Amino acid sequence: MRKRDEKTFQITDSQLFTMMIGVLVGVGVTSLPREAAEVAGRDGWISIITATILGIMYLYICISYCKLFPNLSLAESMQIVLGRYLGIFLTIIYALYTFATAAVIMRFFLESNYVYFNLYYSMLLPFGVTAFILVYMGRCGLATLARVSEVVFIFSFAFVVLFFFPDKGANFLSLRPVSQLGAMPIIESIPTTALAFLGLEVILVFYPFLEKKETAFRVSAMATALTGIFYTGVFIGTITILGLEATKIFIWPFMEYLKLISFQIVERIDNMFVYLWTAKVFMVTTIQYFAGTFSLSMLTKRKYHDIWVLVCWPVFYIIGCLPQNLVMVTEFTSFVSKYGGLFVFVLPIVLLTVAKIRGLNYAKSKK
């Protein structure tokens, strides 16, 4: 990592807010209505709200652990709590998880665009361009990443307003009756909807660099809640416009919903969404990749981050290009989300429990 003024690594409240939204809202928004509807039916919105609440609770656990080691990132604190060798091993596992997550998100995004625009050229080129952007952004540093997230959020927020202008009238009767199939389908769909909130764990990596650590939970919880409201609105809008059965049929139902939206100066909102979606997906991918390389740099005493950024991109590239078709991409994405999600969910709980048992609290010590 380059020696820069410590100020350049401080993240403000607004930057934390936009970074959390940036890592949460990505490729999954297009398929989330179908995934929720397949299990919970028209009650999928209840499942999304429940997953949002659980996400905030998980965030509280993460920040409770971070408060014990306010000046240490995840890779550093794990070596103290679990021992050096186990801490290093889990840091590498976490880094591989971030690289795999970034790769499958980008691959899923490219697959949907290839289908949507009938593209046929090899994916080696777009993945090469993506790897170049990841390396460039990573070498620019955390401050640049945080500022870019603010810009992307501003443009995203302006675009969301257009979601409320569909040409076809909404039929809210599609949401009734509520809980027709009982509570079990809603409960069974929670693991699926909860996967939409993968990315909250990056707070474990970036917490030491927050300008105001005392407001970390409030700001992050607000970002999570806003994301949950957005996901809920997407589900309700898709169901009320397309209907329940059509939502289950389309692979990316949200894209079909966007085709029914028009605005005076914009004919095809869906095409406009693709451009914005590209920025959002790059934001998610960059934050995940940065979190992985940043964690690895902690193993070298917060040095040589630029080198880690340069040497790790082939891992991202190989994972992204590994699946041969959309079916394999879907299966691989499910595998990474399921087992990777379980890993990052259990990790802070175990770390907090062990730290409490051992009485570790660096916030009160001089170390």
C-alpha cells in the first residue's frame, strides 16, 4: 500500500452510506422478484422486509465486533482472536470469496446483457476490460472508491424516480389475499431474499477507516433499510404490473417491467436502465474486489496493496470465465452465494463470541 496521508483513507458518513448501497444493489435486482415469487408467491414482499430486518441485525453483530477492535481491520483482528495461522487462512478464504462474488456478479450481468441484446462475441474481452477497471480503481485507493460511490448513488437515485411511471396501470389485487398459503412459504423464501443483502460484511474491512465510528451502525442501517425498501418496491411493482404467473416465467422480470415505463423525453427506460445498471454492477464488483485485496494487504502489515491489486486479477478473471453457459453460471452463482453467504454470516458471530469469551477489547487497551 502506498504511503499516503491518513486523511485520504477516512470514509465520511455519506460515503459509507453510498458504499453500503453500492455493494448491496447490483445484479440481483433483476431476478429477485422471480426468486421471491417462486417460493413465497405474492407474499414475497413480506419475505424481503423480513430479510431486511435480519440484515440490520446482522449488521449490529458486525459492528459490535468491530467496536472491540476499532483500529484493526478484519484480517488483523482475526489473527488476534483466532490465532495467527487460522486468522491468515480465513483471510485468504474471505479474499477468495470476494473475488468469486465479484466474478459471478459480473458474469451474470454479462449473460443477461448478451441475451437482452443478442450478443455473440467472446466474453474474454469484456472480462479483460473489467479486470483493467478493477486494477485501476484499486490502485487509486479507498478515498477514490468512496467518492465514486457517491457519484453513482446520485445518478441512481435520480433514475429510481422513473420507476413510478409505467404505461400500464398497476393491479394491486395481485397482492391479495395476504398470506394465503400461510407462513411457511414466507419463511422458506427468507434464505433466498437474504442473499440479496450479501455485501454487508464489508463493514468489517472498512470500519477502521471510518471518520465517525460512533455513527457506523446508524448510517449502515439506514442504507440497508433503504435498500430493503427499494427491493420491496421492485417486487410490488413487478407483481402488480406483470402479474404473479408472468413474474415467475420471466428470467429477469424486472427488465420486462421496465419495458412498460415511458417518460416524455425517454422512450426506452429499459435501455437507459442498462447503462445505469452497468455502473451499479461495476460498483459492486469493485468494492468486493477492493475488500479482498485490502484484506490481503493487511497480512503484509498494511503495505503493498497496489501489488496485491495487480497480482489478484487473474483469480477474478479465471473464475468469471470458468462457466460455459447460462445454466452453469446460475449453478455457480448459487454455489458461491449459498456457501460464501454462510461463511460471511457465521464468521462475525464466531469472532464476536470468541472475543467475548477471551475478554478481548482493544478499544479499552493501549494496544
